Amino acid sequence: MAEAALRLRLRDQPGNAMAWQQLAALLAQWNRHEEAVEAFARAVAAGASAQALATPHALSLSALKRHEEAVALVAPVQARKPKDFALANLLGVLLKRAGRLDEALAMLETARRLEPRNLSPWQNIGNTLELKGDYAGAAAAFAGGLKIEPRNAELWRLHGRCLRALGDRDGARASLEKAFAIEPRDRDVASLLTNLLIELGEHERALAVVEKARAARPGDQAAEVLAARLQMQLGRIEDAKQALERTIAANPGDLSANLALARLHGDGNRRAANEALRRAVEANPASWEAAEALMESLSRSRYDDEVAHLEEAYRIAQGLLEKHPDRMARLARGLRTVFQRVLDEDRLAATGPVSALLPHWLAEGRHSAVHYELGQVETLQDRIDIVEWHRAWGRRASAKIRAVALPATPALATGRKLRIGFMSSDLRNHPVSYFALPLIELHDPDKVEVFCYSFYEGERDRVQEIMERKAAGFRWWPRQPDAQVAEGIARDGLDILFELGGSTAMNKLEVMAHRPARIGASWLAYPHSAGLEQIDYVLVDPYIKPEDPRLLIEQPFEMPESWVVLGRLGFNDQPIHDGLPEERNNCITFGTANNPYKMTTACLDAWAAVLRAVPRSRFLFVRPEASGMAFMDNARLAFARRDVDPTRLDFVGVRGKHLPYYNTMDIALDSLPHVGGTTTCEALWMGVPTISLVGAGFPERLAYSNLSNAGVGDLAAFSLEEYVAKAEALARDRARRRELRHGLRPMIRRNPLGQQQRFVDLFYAKAHEVASR
């Protein structure tokens, strides 16, 4: 009635400032902020005081995520009233929401000085410091607030969260227990405490917290979701799934239930995960958590039209970047993955430098976040910092993990068989198995027993069946908790366990922290030190091994020649066309099949320099993403801003069936500084010479090994200038390219990269040597 009366009055008196002001206040109260902002503007235009309306007007703008406009309204008012606590505190919050964290802190400090006994600035300062990754400073701010209000459950929760981020799990537990004792009905407190207790291995106490939360909120679906999440952590997947589905049946849009169900489905069923996340987004359109989860899931979706999923993820990512600048540290990993996949340089840069994000990822334990950033380095110190980040992550991840008991085994000198394990969810038709299969197929069963451990959530395929037949034991344990996996591996009495998956999908890197084998080692999927000090060795060769020992945490398990061999699985008799692509296309075609996360600014600079050096040459992207409009538009923009005509670019969108397209490529240009591994091997196998830049770190030397062990080590360059020069020279050398087109494959077979039994024998000889120490 009040709104109708005001609108009636304004129809007759459109210049009535007081009526516009009253209407704006009503609309804001009812969360109709679009209309409220318009009404506030009309009130000011009609003569109302802009200064008097600045606070409610700014709050409505901020509710619409128009944070910079809100700041612009309040800042001049606060400048005229520098001793007004409420204005200083509000402006600090608005600056925080706008992502201007340093300015926010300065303003919030002003507010705290004005009213040191007011809780609000203490909490706001803590929130802002946490967003900056200063968890120690944030914890101190929350502790200051607790001196004012010692029974504030929210402050104890925030304090506990920061201590957990700092790796102080005991301190975090104490704070969260206090928060839970004060307010057992608080969903966030119960959830954080339960998760922490699971990390600490205190499952009985976690169950007690869940039951107390249920009792405090009888009939509350959030408590049921918390119970289901605990069941997931304990490996009771079907029980958890049924509980979540019951909750969703009662309330289809329940945010926490749909998020949890999507995590449960994961990579094993992306279609079902996306259905759950769409329900969450539809019912909770203001939730950045739901939007983020859907974006990340879509980016990982391979069913139906992969590119359509990626394009949708890209649209969501753009919205999140625009609307939530204050959440950048939390959102950065998912945003960066999408922006990397579509080659959006500008938006990728807008997420901030990796150096600023690393503290957040350490606090969150997000090892997988760093995998895609190994190429974001320029100096030696950058590389060392990444290694030390992994070391710090490893110490935190293993801090509360006890080693499992290992069975007594006689010494190898007694003549018993060597027992080797390979742990990866990619022991199936996957690039990891391109290189692992020879070790499983061709070992001598009279001398070696091989055990395989997989957590793959999909269906068994023919490659897994081969491995099951060849291995002494193939343990297929999808979704089994880490501790149970470690105990199961320990029962096999291994001499050495090689983890091959790192933190990639469905793998269990943290199992290595339990020391399930006498010796732990790493190989293949993660081309870097993983970080866990319980991993004793990393497999290298003379080419991959960094010259600077600071760039490895583990001891080198150094093969004498090559770190990989080309097995029969991925390297078969795919036809190589007669002649050269240049002869068919009347121009040189450079190209890549590398993952876009390796296409750094330096990489694009180098590729553009090659195209400028070789007139009329073209560049071909062979990638699943390459048929999407976003990828093509951004690639063209990237080359255009580097003075290369974008019409010289070609795109082929394909997944898993890309080898034939090497027949259209004269020369492959490797990514840099994180180079290709599998892609380099595939290019060489198809007769396509690859130019690669050798860097200081492990992920910068993979192709150097592949090229050298194929007999074409001269294609490796040691400076950007040499990289461009080698590409230009090879483009002119048609005779050599013709020789390599059909000569590379036989050359590989004559060299270490192509001699399977030779590699297998050298591998197990080295393993016997290491296990005998």
C-alpha cells in the first residue's frame, strides 16, 4: 500500500524529492535494488541531498555488484567528514568489495582508530587481510575482536579458519570448538569443525559434532547434508548419495545438497554433476559458490559438445570476474583455468600474479591449482619459490599423517623378487599408460612382481584388462579413503611405489604421505617435485635433471638415457602422408597440439616472432578448444597485437584423434617455458620436427629429453633467439624436413626413445639398485 501511495503521489508530483527518497528506502528494504538505485537518483535530481542519501544509495549499488559506483558516492562524503566512524567503516567495506584491498585496509584502520571498542572494524580488517592472504594478520584482527566480544561464535569461526590456513590445526580446532560450543546451530561452524576433525583423523569426534548439530537443528536439511558429507569422507559413497538425494527431493534447489552431490559425482559422472549444479544456480542466482562450481564442472565436461560446455563456462567466468572482485583469490584457480583454455590473456592477467595467489592456494591445500602454473615463471628465484611452495604444501599435508606399518620382508640379496607398484587412476587408455604400459607388459615375472593401484571411477577398458592380466595384482579402489588405500598397498610389501598421477583428477597423491611402501617415487604425470618429503625419488634422465639442485626436492632416480619410452598403445602405425605439407599448401605451416595452459605470454611472443621471421607461414592450433569462437577470437587478438596477421591462423578442434592432423603441419613449435611431453613424442612419431626451448626447471626440459633420445637433439634451443633462428632455418631446409618426415619414426626405433625392452630392463635394474641401498 505504501508503495502504491508513493507512486500515485509521484505521478502527480514527479519532482517531489521526499516522495522519491521514501520510495527508494522502501524498495531497498525489499531488496529491489535496481528500482531503488533509480529512485535514489531521481530524489537527488529533484533536489534531495546527495550527501544525506549516499549511504543507502551506495548500499543498493553494492548489492547490485556495482561496487566502484558505490565507492564513488561515499568517498567524497567521507572526505568531508573524516571523523565520522560509520562513513569510514562503510567506505572500507565498499573498497574491499571493489577489490581495492590496500585502500580498504587503510580506511578500516581509520575507523578502528575512531572507535577502538567497536567490533565491526576489527572483523572487517580481519576479512580484508584474509582476502589478501595475510592469514596471520587476519587471525590477529579476529583475536582483537574477541577481546571485545569473547562469546562471538562467528569471530571464533573466522579465527579458527585462519589458523587452519596457517597450518595450525590444533589451534584451529580449539577456536572452532569454542565457536561450536557457543552456537551449535551455526551451519558454517559445524561444517568447518567437521572437516577439520576428518583431516585430523578424528572420525568419532566428527560424528559427535554432526549428531549435536542435528539435535540443535531438528529437521534442518543443512545438518543432513553435513552428515552426508561426512559419509563421503569416510568412503560411504552410496549412503551419502542416498541422503543427498532425499534432501534434494524435499527441496530441489538446496544449495549445499546440490553442491555436495555434484562433488560426489565428480569426473565419474559430469552430466549428473552439472544437473545438480544447474539446480543450485537456478534456485540461488546470487550464489557465487554455485556459479563457480558450475563453471569448473563445465570446463571439465567431455560429454556431448565439449566446446559448448567450455563456452558456457567462459560466460560464467566473465560474470564472476566482473561481479566479485573481492573474491578474486578464492575464484582465481577456476577462473584462470577457463581463461587459459580460451586463451584470454587480458582476463587471465586480471586475476592477479601467481605469486600473490600462491599463499591462498597453500592455505587451502590446493596442490592441483599449481599444476597449470608451472610455466608462469621468469627468473630462477620464481622457479625456486615454486619448489618451496611445494615443500611447504607437503609438510602441511603430511603433518598429522602417521606412516602405516609395513610387513617385514627379506632383503633383496636373498634372491627374492623385486616388488614394484604403480599408482595412478590413468592406468587405462590414457597418455600416462602410453609410457607405463611397457613396464607392466614387458617386465620379467621371474625377477619382478608388479602391482597396480587405480582409483578411476569410470568403466574398465581394454588397456586396464591387459594390465590386470600382466600384473601380479591390480587393485581397483575408486573413492576409497586415503588411509585405507595406504593400508591396502602396505599389505603388498612393495620395495618401491611410483605415483604417476600427481594431483590430477581421481588421483591420490596424499596416499604417499602414509609411506605405504619402503621407498616412494614419482614419475610421469606431474613434471615437478610433488612436495611430499615421503616421496624419496623422482624419475629423471641426464637431460631432464635440473642443473641447479635447488629445483628438486626428491633425490633423482636417474635413468641412464631416457625418462620415457614410446609404447605400442599411443604410438602405432598411424599413416604419414607422402610429400610435405608445404608442397600441398604452398606455405610453411607451424603448429601446436599443446595444452593452452602452457601458452604463456612469453610463448605467444616467441610464436609470433617465428611467424614474423618466416613470411607467408601459417600457424595451426590442434586442440579440443580450438573450434570454439572464444578460443579463435582470443588467439587472433593475441597474434594481432604482436603484429601478425590473424588470418594466418588455422584451427582444428579435436580430442583424442589428433594424430592425422600432424600431416598438415611442417614444424611443431613447442610451448614455453613449460614444454610439451606427450605432444612432443607424438609430433616426432608423425615425422614432424619440433623446436623446443630448454629451461632451468624440470617442466622446461621434457622435450629436450625426447628430442635427444630420438636422435634430433639439435632441435633444442637454449635461448629465445636461438628458438626463433632454429625455426626459421628449418623452414628454409626443405631437404631435412623431407628426410625427417618419413625418417623420424625409424630413427626413434633405433634410439632409446623407441626401444621398449631396453628401457624396461634399464628401469628395473635401476629400481633394484635403489631398493638394495
